[in-house]
Amino acid sequence: MLVKDFTRKDKFVKDLVQGELFGEVALLYKTKRTASIKCKDDCTVGEISEACFLELMQNYPDLNQHLSAEARKYTDHWKQFQIEQLLKIDYFEDIPYETREDIHYKLTLENYEKDGIVF
């Protein structure tokens, strides 16, 4: 599993083993994928559509809570960097960590050249 570091370069995080899942963060938070998966060998992967995933989350709230709790355990450097940056904004310093984490999954990175107009 590869994730982007604070310089936006791919960084190896861990090897996945049979039975582990990936891609749930993008479905849970309706955001871009947070990791890339690179196969070392031939493999077979099961895929679930967004519509089916959302139906499962609605029909099985315990599953939704479990996947959300597991996603919160991820501690990659990019995630931590973005959450730390949010703490530098006065408005966000008193909100719960979980809320900052939710905001992190909605952030996108935009780069601007010197003298570029942001808005």
C-alpha cells in the first residue's frame, strides 16, 4: 500500500495480506482514494460498487461504525500533516479530533505559482 507523504510523493506504508480491504475511505467519506495499491504478484480482488456499498451502510449501521472506526486508525504522514495544519487555524483548534479528521478527507491540494490568483 502506498500513500502520498507531505511532499505528495508515494511512500510505502505496508503490505496487504489476504482478506484485508482497501478503498473504504473513499466510499465512506465520498472523497478521492487515499492510497494506491501495487500488486507484487498475480492477485484476485473483489470490488463493490458505490451504490452497493451505500446500501450496505444503510442496512447495517454496525458495519458503517466498524469501518469508520478502522479508517480512523490510519496514521499515514500526509493525513497527520493535514490535520496538524488545521490546528494552525484558530477556527479549528477547539473542534474534536474526529471532526478535523473528517475535514482532512475532504481537503484537496491546490498549488499556485508566485503572484497567482487564488480566488
